[in-house]
Amino acid sequence: QEQVVQSGGGLVHTGGSLRLSCAASGFRVNSYHMSWHRQAPGKEHELILSISSGGFRTDYIDSVKDRFTISRDDAKNTVYLQMNNLKPEDTAVYYCYSGLGYWGQGTQVTVSS
């Protein structure tokens, strides 16, 4: 069965770091475009970062540049979102998305001021 399962997230103070994981089963993450998204209460859904099957990374939001990084471990078939220097405005539910059309279950990230 093809799916992605997220882990990580939680509560962190401003300036802290978190790493989200997106583990795939039933397909290889290095065969598809993978991305991270987020949605905060009352705000629009945002595409944050993506990584192509060839490993090319793209960021889509200026506010996370130089703070958030997407990476991939092909041996673990997992994609990661490393978030550093977190800010209260980063508080949101974060989602992993596979190019096959599967969404992760969502992970709450809360940054306290």
C-alpha cells in the first residue's frame, strides 16, 4: 500500500529547531517529486519546499529561506524538513506530499514566543 507517514513536530520556543520526517511505503521517494506544505489557522495553505526525483531543491516562501531545509535519505526512503530558528509565525500544521498524490497525516508545529 502506497502511503506517507509523518513524524516529528511539537512545541518549541522561538529560535528553536525541529525536524519533521516523512516516511514512504509502497514507492521510492527518490522516484517522485516530494514536498512540504503548511497551513496555519485562518491562513491559506502554503507550499514551502520541494525536492525533485533528481534531488533538485526548490523553496517557495521567502520567510523560510535560510531557515528551513528539505532533504532525503534514499536508504530510509524518507524525506525530511529541518526547521531552524523557528518563529511564532511558523506555527501551523505541516504536511508532506508525494508526487503520487498522497498526503501525510499532518503534524502540528507550535512555536511559542
